Amino acid sequence: MEKFRVLDISGDVGLRAFGKSKKEVFINAAIGMYSLITNLTSINEKKTMSVSVKSHSFDGLLVSWLNELIFHFDAYGFIGKKIDIKEFSEKQISATVAGEEFDAGRHEGKLLIKAATYHKLRIEKMNDSWEIDVIFDI
């Protein structure tokens, strides 16, 4: 099964993520987002960080989750490659993200993502799997 696909959005960038469960589709959305920032094959799993996010809604949880990961990239240069979700519910997520600090000398710079948005946000069960459409400000 395809994990994610880049959506052509004028002026911004979007992703469609896929997963057999809500948990898996959240992971694939995050990995897809990271792949918009750099080529993940060059990222090593040198460090781990813990991320916990709560929200009032499931849509809000997704946007908060992705924006928290963007914050860690912007503030600390941390880019993830592997994600292990420890706790997951409709309003809370706790995960460990393995990766390393972005190094412009070793890592290809692609897009500078500012934020995940609610614009045209979609989280939907399609037959036996889940899909997420999310648009990022760049």
C-alpha cells in the first residue's frame, strides 16, 4: 500500500496519506511531511524526541501533531525518519520520533514548511483504510 502522495496545490503543497488504521495514517502523514523537507534516505536515527499533543477534535489533533513536528524542525533542526506512537486516541497522541538534526551539508533542502492548515483538511475512512488530505503553508 502506498504511504502518501504529494498533491499539486497552487502556491502551497499538499499531501494525501494512507493507512490501515488512524494511527498508521497519522504516522504516514508525518513521514510524508518530512519527505517534503528533505530526502529521508540521508537521515540517520541518531536521536529520539518525545512528542505529546492534545486537541479538542480529531481534525485539530492532526493539525496540532504536524505543527508540533514542524516546530521541532524550526526550533531545533530536528527531522524525523521513524515514528512510534505510544498512545493514540481521538483527542491525544504521544509518540517517539527518531531522527537527527538537519545538516545542510549532508541533507538536501527541499521545501520550507511553515504550518499544517485546516484548509481542505480531510480525514476519512475509505473501505478498509484511512486517508488524510492536508495542505501546508510554504
